[in-house]
Amino acid sequence: MENSRELKTLTYKVFKEVHNLNSSKEIKFEEVKSKIEIISANICKAESKAQDGLTDIKLQENIMRNLIFDYCVAKNYVVDEFPFKQLKKSANQKPGYDKDYFPLKHTEYYLDKLTLEKKDVFELRKIALQKLYPNCSPEKIYDHARVCIQLADKEKFNFDLIQPETEGETLYMDTKRPRLS
């Protein structure tokens, strides 16, 4: 019970730090890197204590993903007009483009593409994965991103889907997306 409370406290602390970081106008690589290292270490600490805090671990993984996504947006990194085209539609309150428009499959595809294209994004993703997968080489991270992109492209992945279409998640996120080991 005490370990679970400790993880929840760490999760909340990191969430507050990330939120404060995201509220600034400029997101710096070193700040993002530092936060991801803290979050990754917290996840490893929780797993080493064999806690039942899977929800907390998933929350921290989501925080890392969102932090990297926010960093990419702040850097104006674009993949097929994503996410700026969708952010504009959301800001204009187009039907189907609400604040929750960006499902996991969109974010992962975007980050996978940028992992292959941008050295800084690759570095952030590598830090996020290194402690979870200590034997994971940079080549495996690249290969994993390539395979995930190929699976999505095979299904004719499209960023610009409205809400009813996004509810039917693509297979590459659910069953075919390979685990990184």
C-alpha cells in the first residue's frame, strides 16, 4: 500500500512538472530530456517494487508520450500537415475535431515518423525506452518505428479522420503493432 502511494505521489509530482513545462512558450530539449529521465526512472522504480500500479505506469507512459508530442509541436515538426491542420480545425470548432481529437494511433504514427526523421525526437524516444528495455539498441528503435509505419501505411493510415472514424482504431495499434524488446 505504501509503495502504491509513493508511486501516485511521484506520478502527480511529475505530472505537475510536465504541466508547468508545457505551459511555457518555448520547450527546450534539455528540459524535456530531464523530465523524461525522471518519469522513466519512476516507472522502473514502480516495476522493480512489483507494484500493482499499472494505471500509474500507463499514466506516466502517456505523460512521456504527450511531452514528446508537445515538444514536436513546439518545434513545428509536421508530418503530412499533422498536427497543425487538425489543431486549426479544433480551434475553429469543426465537427469531430474536439480537444480529444488526437487518439493514440495518431500520436504514435506521428512520433514514429519523426523518430526516423529528427535526431532530437529519436533521442527523446530512446531515453523514454532505455530504462524500460535496457537491451534495446538504437537500431532496434529505428527498426521498430519503421515496422510500425509500414503496418500503418499498409492499412492506408490517414491523419485526417473525423471522430466517428477514429472510434474504429486501426489494427496496427491493437494487434499488429510489434512490442519493442
